[in-house]
Amino acid sequence: MNVNIYQLFKASLMEPKRQAAVRIMTIGKIMQFIFVFVGLLTIVSFIEWIFGLGDATSSMAGLVEFMEEIEWLLYPFALVFLFVFTTLYHFIKISLFALIALVILNARKRRGEYRHLWRTTSLSVTVPTLLTFVLSFFNLGFSVSLATSLLTLLYLYLAIGYYPKKPPLQKK
């Protein structure tokens, strides 16, 4: 299966069958997708932070002077820390949802392993992550996290439906 990042992104939007199909892809392509996705989120968050920081510090004279002195040092470190923590958060989220998906997989009597579910989950969390990111600008609170978690589980449930069924047990 030879797909590019754009095709993976497109499949992550609304195609549970393709989300299930990525279980046979190499982990390197999935990691590449995750890092590009997290990188784009980090850049947008960093730009938001820069403009928010400028608004927040304009009312405090002493802090404005201090920020002007260390600005060249603050921004590169902030970008690196933001990327590292966003990546760490995204990997933990994918791993936990893959663990939940393993329970769903066994309940639906489908064949698969945790590594397959991890790859599928990496695409299934894309839309809920984007939705959370967009809704974070509106300060809607805890209900957004719950709704996007349920949306992720719905994507996983639909994708697991395309996993092969377990063969029936043979009686001896």
C-alpha cells in the first residue's frame, strides 16, 4: 500500500474502511503522518500563542520591557517545548484510545493486535483533534473533550467493523 500524507489525511477524515486498512501499513508512514500533523498543529498554536502573548503583556509595563529583552531567546525554546509536549500528548492519547479499541475489538469478535489498532487509532483521532483545536477558541469547557472522545470511539468502532472476524471455535 503506497500512500502519501495527503491520502492518509483524507482517509482520516471520513473513511473508516481505509482507517482499518492502514493496519497493514508500515509504522514509519504512520509516524510520518503523526509528526506532520502534530507539526502543523504546533505551528498554528505557536502563532496563536505569539499573538496572545503580545495582547496579554501590553497591559503590564515591566513585563513588556522584560519580554522585549529576551524575546529572541523565548520564542525558539517555546516552539521546541510546544512541539515536544504536543507530540507527547498526541502519542499518549493514541495509545490510550488504542487500548480502549482493543476492548472493542474483542467484544466485536474481530481479529487484530494492539499494533494494528494503534495504527488505525492514529488516523481516527485526527478529526476529533482538529475539532477540539477549533473549538478551543470558543472556551466551551469540558463538554468538548467528552464529545470529541466519544467521536473518536465512534470512528474506532466503525473502523473495527472492517477488521476480519475471528474464526469460530472448533469443539473437540
